Amino acid sequence: MNGKTMGLVVVGLLVATLLPPVLGVSSASFSLIASHRISDSVGVAMDLPPPENLDLAVEEALARRMSIREFTSEAVSDQDLGTLLWAAYGLTDGGRTVNPVDGHHAAVIYVLRQDAIYRYDPVNHSLVLYREGDYRHRVAQYTAPVQLGLTWDLTVSTDENASAAEIGAIGQNIQFAANALNLGTVVTAEIPSRLDNIGLPPHHKGRIVMPLGHPLHPYAFVDRPLWISFLPRISASDGPLTAALGERSEATSWSSTPLSREEVSHLLWAAYGYSYYLDKSEQGNNPVKRHRTVPSAHGYYPFHIYAVTADHTCRYFGNVVPIDLWGLPIVTFLWPICRDDNREAVSDASAPYVSRAPLLIIPVLSIQKTVSWDDLSALRLRWIWTYEAGAAAHNVLLEATARGLAGNVAPVTDREAICSLLHLDPEHYDPMMVIPVGYA
């Protein structure tokens, strides 16, 4: 995309699917804000019910993650909404359900319902009234009973990429919880953001809109992994989703115990793998049969995933095709780059503590893969891909927690050094972050 098309729809972050046509935003929408008044009781809070347990295994949540774009008119209950919002961004004994990539939780979730717009208050697990009136149609690409607006608070963090990575983790949690509750959602974004139509405060920047409701077509998965791989097959752990969300925490030191091949296989699969299920639902506008563990703008899936251990540096291949429209077998393997221990070199280009982890996972953006039919390669759009990298990193942290491991997310401070280590041209590749994992 170039500057001349900045006002057009540029991206629908969709789950392993072909992007359907999206609606433009009429300038008339901005003038309609005056037709709804801000309530005299702005700031009044409505407590949400305590979250229910999400007993779905983490691997099941990852495998069932998919986009839903058609919804019934049935309302989302306060109980389900409360459970989902806690999963998305709630408080835990150790902090929040997502990692603060730069040490700050800079996201704000707006909840658009029929009666009003609310903000989610994680500290009190409540909805705080923001504006009276029904604004859902102003932000929606897809009609649903609830629209969730994910925004970036610039007064908390000025790091655009860190905030996008955090929002990527939140989006994953929303999709996981929605699926576990038999609700559905999809990740969408446009530039300029449709959230501009609801009168955001000047320091809140709209990023993602996620419709939420009951799927018009019920989920229907068939277990058909058909793995063709030297890597261990994916299996469900004993770690339920609620426990992984509540127990996930950041580590900066690890034991020297190496990870097993099974653990490495599961962590890499969580980052960027294919589902072991086939989607048999009757969604007419979703031809994809085997979904991915993360969404991708326009279904590009432009990341390369690298694994660095004490023994080798490899590239992970989760399958031989970027999008599966036919339910093909899964082909996974590790392609060796070198046989040296490069963890110290990676730490020099990111954070010192990562050298102590037995496994480092590095998502690297292939810039050439972001221009297939709509050019999303510009630096001003890089947050879109940081969202995807943040979603992948969050998956790794949840999978690590479910298997008794601990991880973290470290920013890359020297792109050229990482590219040199991986034999990549820095003009065409952008290493996004480093995800250290091991036994704490």
C-alpha cells in the first residue's frame, strides 16, 4: 500500500482464509457522533460475573482457533462476556493474562453493545460506561451482538510495535475464549480505523475490531492430523486454558536442562502451525479446511520461524503450503541453518537473559510475502505484522505454561545481526522478537 491509498480499507486480519470484500467507511459517519450524547453518568461501573473455567486444553484451543463472520442475533450473556474479557486481559496472581512486551500494559478494550459503549476495567473486572447509544454499526465489518474495540493508550506506552504485540496476544485470548464458550469472532482492521467513528479520546489509537456472537453455523471439526514429519506429533497436555492464562508469567532465568524433541515440536507448532483438525462447518465464505494457530492479514502468513538451541539453529516448516483449502496432510520439519550454539549471539542482539534459555524462537517477517495482491510492506503498516508476531509469541507462552515451562518475549535491538546469523538479507527480512523458553 502507498500513501495515496491510506484512506482505503487495507487489511482484514483473518484466520487462514481468503479475505472477502470489506466495506469502506463513509465520512458521514463522523458527523453522526453528535446524534448520540455522552451520558451524564460517564464512569459508572457495572460489575461483571466472575469468570468461569475454560477447561479446553491449550492445544485444543490452538487447534480450534478459526474465524467466524456470520452470527445469530442471540445476545451474549454477561457471564460469557465476563469470562471472555477476563481471558482477554484480566488480572491474575502474577499480573495479567498477557505479557507486557515492553513492561507496560497499554491496551484498552472497548465493548460496544446495543445500549452503550463501555470500557473494560481489568482491575475491578467491570464495564465502565463510556458513551450511551448503539455504535456497533459504526465499527463493524460483520454484524454481531457485541463489537470489541482493541485500542492503544499512548500515555502508557509510546512503543507502537510493543503495543501491537500485546494486542495480538489479547486477540488470541479472545478467539480462544470465544471458541471455548461456543461463541465466535474474527480479527479485522482498517486504516483509518473504524474505531475513529466512536469518538475515542485523542490518546487512544484504534487498532482492531472483533465482532462477538453465537456462530450462525456451529463448529464442526474432524480429527485428521495426517502428519508427515520426523517431528513428534501434537498431543493435548493436561493444562487447561484457564490455568495457562492464570499461571503464565515471565521468566528471565532457566535451568540448563535441554528441552525434549516433543517439547520443541509443540512450542514451534503453537507459534505458527496448522490445526490437526479439519473444519467441516458450513461457513459459505470460508473455504479454508485446516486453520492455523494464528491469524494473518489477507491470509499472507509471511513469517519464517527459527529455533536456536545449544546444538543447532534451524528454520521450522509447519507445512509446505501457506493456506490449506483442501485438507491436505501436514508436512512439518526443521531445516538446519548451522550446528553451532548461537544463543549468545542472539542475546547480544536482543536481551542478555535470553542466552540462558535452552530454546529461542525467532519470528522473522519476510517482507516480500506482504505484497501478494495488496502491498502491506510499508514501515507505517509494520504494526500489522507485529500483531501477528505477538499472537505467535503468546501461543508459545501458553503452550510453555501448559507443559511446565516458562518463557518471555524480548525485543530485537540489532536486526542486522540476527539476519546475519540466520543468513538473511536485512533489506527483505525483519526479525520481530525473540521468545526464550525453558525450565525456570
